[in-house]
Amino acid sequence: MIQVENLQHTFLIGKKGKEKRVPVLKGVNFEVKQGEIVAIVGKSGSGKSTLLQTLAGFMKSEQGSIKVNGQETAKLTETESAAFRLRQFGFIFQNFQLMPGLTAFENIELPLKLQGTSKAVRKEKVKKIMEKVGLAEVADHYPNELSGGQQQRVSIARALITNPPILLADEPTGSLDSETEQDILLLIQSLNREYGLTFVIITHDEEVATIAHRRFRMYDGELVKEDA
Ligand code: ADP
Ligand code: MG
């Protein structure tokens, strides 16, 4: 489903003319099969978010190849890349990134609205997914009226609502207490089992990695596969 070969990325840091080159991805190789939960575990600053950003096409890498569902993503134009990203990926972030002025229902509905889905279909789909992720009772709550765990459920529902085959999660439980973390991990596992959704989860948290079918470890820009 995803094949990454020799991916390299260097940031230029500092004042113009005096920039320092900081290699952050140093030839990363890995693959993700359909229906897998893959965890990329590593310390803060090891390059995990950079890897996810390049995977999603938010950032261009200067070397290497990324294939998603057979498509070499470097060959896409900016516009094609944005459309491709919307079709293939849902995103889950540590800080949820919900719209504060929209209710839980409206946050989840938003991607469908942007796609031009009719109101009746939107309502039906959002209702169904809210039940699935355990949010039926708080549909009309605003993000600041929800617990951290509930906010992350909203963000997961929003990521799923357009049916992307791959979910990319950057520290999905990083802002949650350990009990809520367990709830979210169980939800991710059940979505993976029931719908065959593919998850790539990056985390510094060993606990999160326990739900993965396969684990990779990131050390200072290099990725090492772990034995299952
Ligand atoms: P992680 O997600 O594992 O904590 P990141 O991928 O965020 O690591 O960062 C890896 C390294 O790249 C860090 O040293 C960070 O300072 C640097 N870095 C990240 N983003 C940028 C950027 N936009 N410009 C310059 N340096 C960056
Ligand atoms: Mg990060």
C-alpha cells in the first residue's frame, strides 16, 4: 500500500548565506501493507513528523521514492498531489486540530461539505460514524465542551468520514492520560479490524506501539525494522 525507498530530507537552518544543512531523513526505507497497523517509534527530534509530512506530500523530499497505492507521488503536480492526499489519507494529530467554532457534528461533517456531498447524505453519514466512535450524546457540543478523549474521537471520525484507505496519526495519544490513551488505542484497533483500515502511527510512546502489527524504530533520521 505504501512503499518508501531511500527517502532523504535536509533542512536548511539559519540566516541566509550562513545556512546550516541539517539532514533529518537519511535514506529511509519501509513499506506498509494493506490492513496493517504500523508504528514508527522514536525519540523527539528523530525525524518522525518530517517522515509523515513527506509521506503525505505536504513536504517534498529531495531524494528517494514514495509509492502510495502504486502511484509514485513525486510525479504528481501540486494540484494533483492535494487531490491525491485527500483521497488516500486521513489525518489524526496530537492536538486534535478541531475547529473551535463548530460543534462535534459540524467538525466531522466539514470534509463532506467541502466535497459537495448533499445535506441528507452528510447527516446520515455523520450520525453513523458518531455512533461508531461513541460520540452520539455529544453531537452538539463544541470542542471546548469535550474531554481530550472525546476531542480525539471527533478528530478520528473526521479523518474517517471521507473513507480514505490510510490513516496517518502523529502522536495520537500524546495529549491524553493513560486511561484515555487505552480507549483510543482500542478504538483504532477496532477500526482496523472491522474496516481493514491501514494505520501508520508515529509515536515516542512504547505503549502505543503495542497495538502495531509491525514496528520500526527511528534513530536520528534512520529507520530500523524491529522483529515482530
Ligand atoms: P520528531 O517528530 O521525531 O520529533 P521532527 O521530524 O519534528 O522530529 O524533527 C526532526 C528534526 O528536524 C529536528 O531537529 C527539528 O528541529 C528539525 N525540523 C523539523 N521541522 C523543521 C523545519 N520546518 N525547518 C527546519 N528544521 C526542522
Ligand atoms: Mg513529531
